[in-house]
Amino acid sequence: MKYSGWPDAGELVVGKVDEIADFGVFVELAEYEDKRGLVHVSEVASGWIKNVRDHVSEGQTVVCKVLDVDESSQQIDLSLKDVNDHQRSEAVQAWKAEQKADNWMTIAFGEDVTDEQYAAVANEFLTAFGSLYAGFEEAAIHGAEALEDTDLSAAEIETIVETARENVSVPYVTVTGYVDLQSADGSGVDVVRESLRAAEGNGELPEGVELDVSYVGAPEYRIQVQAPNYKTAERELEASADRASAAITERGGTAEFHRERRSDEE
């Protein structure tokens, strides 16, 4: 997606060097439609510059800071030296993410998607989430619920969620807790085993949730949950411990849930 407007002073922009002159470097802005800026030689790098080509090359992708924009003269003044390594890395990552999202828009709505529909969906994403990529990411994690406050149609939401869940690599979070299971029953081993199966959900867990129960050291067991967000992960961790507790207390045993591993202190 390319913006039809102009960048703001102070903004970081990604572009490609398309011409080098003795007085500076011309950069074609990747994120803006038909926009080209100039990095004066004094803004290419700190210190004295003998040859501009020692610092940049044609076709190179660069990150620049916008110093000034004069729409009347169609001029954008840029700086390379005012961008540090961290800013450069973050800007390139964000740009690459938006390129992915732009491709997902084509997958969702087809090669023949109209400019009007593309702009309408993109504007909803930008307003609600700040970027196209963030919108698809939220749709992948939370489904249609993430888009319910937008003005997108039900059909648009459905195809966005389907595309997101097929293409977006969802960032997962992991939480861990521990449960002590004890049984004085003659078949205590079987009772504990049944409680562990209950803790694992008996094969029935919400979509996007992975849960693992492992032995630490009698009577302690580790419960580890991976989920799309902390709220879901914490909920499923507590639910797992509750299932184990209910299963073992029903057979006369005891259960105690805690967040820190006690075996480490032994």
C-alpha cells in the first residue's frame, strides 16, 4: 500500500536510492505514491564527505528522516545521518510487515480488488489498529471479534479472518504453573494419572491453545500453556489446575496450585 499524501516532518520513511549526484542523493519513497526526496550531501553522513558513493549506492534501500516538506514546490528534504541503527531496523521491519499485509489484501479480495474497496478496508485497519499488518494480526488472534467495532461488512470480516489465520504467524505467549497432587488411595497412581488427564483437558482445548503437563518431582507437576495472549493463557492455566484438583479431590486426594517451582529449592 502506498499513501497518496505527503510525509510529515520528523517521520521516518523507507526508500530506494535512485540517483546520486555530487550535491546529494535522490530517494524514491517506497511508502508514498510518486514521491521523491533529496538527501543533501551534508545530511548523508556525519563529518566531511569526499565521495557520496562511499556511503550509498544506487538501488540501495535506505531509511531517512523527513526534515522538511514543501508541497508547493514538490520538495521533500531528507536526512540519512539523523537515523540511528535501532530506528533503521525498526522502520525496515515495519515496512516489510506492511508489504506482507499488502499481499494479504490481494489474497483476501483478489487481484481485481478496486482501489475504493482497498482504501476503505485499509482505512478501517489504520484507524482501529494503526497499520494493515496489525489489523491482520489481531484478526488472526481474536477472529471476527477483533473487527466488530469497524465498519467492515460481515463478508469482508469473514474473508479477512480466513486470510489472516492462513497466513499470519501469530505471536504466542507461554505461562507456567505447578500443581501438587497427592492421593492416599490404594490405587493412588491411577488417581493421579486420571487427574493429569483432566488437567490436559482430555483432548479438548480452545483453538490456538497448547497445553502440556509434565512431571517435576513427587508430588509436583508442571502445567505449561501456550496461547495467543496472556489473558487466554492465564485462564487456561487456572482451568487446567482446577480440573486436576476436581478430579483428585473427588477420589479423596488433595491438590495445591502454585506459580513457583518448589523442587528448585530442595
